[in-house]
Amino acid sequence: MAANFSQAEPITGVSNPLASASGGLVSVNLCVDQMLLRFAERDQITSVTYFADNPLMSPLALQAQGLHRNHGLVEEIIPLQPRLVLAGEYGAREAIELLLALGYPVVRVPLPQKLADIDAHLARMAEILDSPPALLSFSQHWQVRKAQLQAENRRTPNSAKPSALMLGPNHIAPGGGTLEDELLTLAGFQNWAVQQGIQGFASVNLEKLVLNPPDLLIVDQVAAEHFSVAHEVLQHPALARAMQKGDLAALPGNLSVCPAPNINALISTLIELRLGLKRNVS
């Protein structure tokens, strides 16, 4: 279910969390971690999640080193005496409810489910962080880039756009109605999954994939470099032969896990993949 950005939850128990002192921001969500690491002053950050310094999950892993890390547990957070606890919309639910009951200021930040949600997410984080210039500049750059790409897409016929498929673990792919589909479209692709009638996240028919491969098959970089049972399909010889007709590319998973704080780099990477295709699509 898409997050409701039209009714953003107010910060509970605090009118201006950053006005009176630095420090005190505690994140219990990986994507919020990245927003703080990218845009907040370091001395405003008291704790981030234990995922934050994992380079496979975050491109800002180096910035997280040396910061306190938490597992979203109340017993970890209370001793920190946080000025504000930031959570995702659904995660760490029991801890958040208990912190609220104990009077700690908490805000749940809905994470983007659609392309339009990214704008609202950036605006919400700017509000929470008291409009840091880096975040305002980042958001403005994204707005300009998005408008330019949308205009280019309107001028380009679908017949000139290559097809691409984002293939995840257990050959699950994003189809219509997903943020990933909107990102592929914005980057100038046609989503192969949508062409096959897939809506939402669904399993790809491997026979169709082998018989009619996309121009570009996009997999997580970790999957491309490290074998796992969930990514076993990538080792199938029939798929390998089929993709000789097209291209196979690895997308850094640490960009796509949390699109909002990395949206400019993510869309640039997808465009670079399109421009780097070996064959022309007529």
C-alpha cells in the first residue's frame, strides 16, 4: 500500500527538535539513516541503525563509521536520551509505541512508494532537519532533472526505447504501478515486465524471458558477483544464451534499496546503462 503523504504525521512532543541544541537525532530506519548521513550535521546524529555502515546496503557507509548503531530496541534508545527518534512508517512498531508512551518525541517518516512520493519525502525531511542547504539543493537538482527527463520521454517514441527488466531474487520483477517501473520509464526504457502484463511485484515466466529477452537485464550488483540460491536463475545456461542477444548489467543495490536519498545517482546510473547498450534498438 502506498504511503499517505498528504497527511504527514507531526512530530510528537516537540515543536522544533533542532532549535535548542545540536545532537539527539536517532534513526531506526536504514533509509532515514541515509537522509541524516547525507544532509544533517554530524553532531546532530546520535545513532543510526546497524545497517548504516554496511556498504552493500548504503553508499554512505563510510559516513556512518564511528556513530552509535542501534537495532531499533527501546533499551538501546532510552539511554541515549534522544531529542527526536525517526522511524519508517511500519518498522520498529513496538519500540516506537513504547517510546511514545514514555513521552519521547517520535516521528514516523513514510518512505516513497511512487515517484511523486520522493518529492514529498525530501520536503518532509527538510522540514524535520530545518531546511539544510544541501538538502534543498539536492531536491532542486532532482526537480529540474526529472522535468527534463519527462520532457525527453514525451518526445521519444516507444519504438526507440530499449526494453529493460529489473530481475530480483527468486526471479521477482517490478511491473506496472511500482516505483521501479517509473524509474525505468524516466530513464528512457520500456519495462519488459509491463510488456508482459505484470503489475506490482511478481515472478517472471522464465520461458518468456528466454524466448523473448529484454534488451537489458538489470540485476543487483551483489547477485552478479556472489552466487546465492535466490539468484540461481542467473546461472541458468538457457538464460545466459538468451542474454547474448541483449545486455546484462549490475545495478548497485545500495542505491536502489533507498531511492530517495540517492535518487540523483540512481537515475544517472540507469541512464548510463541505457546509453551503454551494445546494440541499437530500432
